[in-house]
Amino acid sequence: MVPGKVENWTAIFDLANVGITEMPTKHIQNLVRSMSKNYRGRLFRFFATDVNWVVKGLWKFAHRFVDEFTKQKLLIFGNDYRPKLHELVDVNNLEEKYGGKLPNKTENFWPPQLN
């Protein structure tokens, strides 16, 4: 966290071109575990973008069993995520592939660079 600049996260989990058999479930579990342990209360929204129809169907089923607070945090989209994402994140802070103005990153994803 960077006091006064980064005090909570809006995370984007990009699943473009990821098939159902290629889902990195162990990595997702490790990420969720790590974020829950180290950044509890800091995750504002978690966007899963370009999710295939099978995963969206599974989430729709599981969604019924998740508490309202968690439902607000976890947002699962196909390719229709941009309007909702742009409500929360200014286009000046998003990569082009998300409809933003920053160049797409291909390396050095961590730590995040602030504009």
C-alpha cells in the first residue's frame, strides 16, 4: 500500500484466450489466499474479464451461496466488462486492452506503477 495513493485494490483477472482446461486454479487459490491473509479489507473489486460461458455458468450457480458483501466485490464478465470497469477506474489508469489510454504491459507487472 502507498498511503494517500493506494489504499485499496481493484484487481483485474484477465481470462482472455484461456480455455476451461487451462484455468490456473492453483494460482487462483494461492492468489485469493495471499490477498485474504495480507490485504484483508483492501480489495475493493475483483474483475474477472473475458470469462468463458462455462465459468460464468458455474459462478452464476455459486453466486446464490455467496454473501452480499462478497457478491459486490467479485464481478465476473464476458467481454462486456468495460462500462462497469470504467465507472470505477479512470481510463488514464487502464491499459488499452481494457479501453484505457496506457500502453499494454507485457512484463514487469509487479509492483504496480502509479500515474
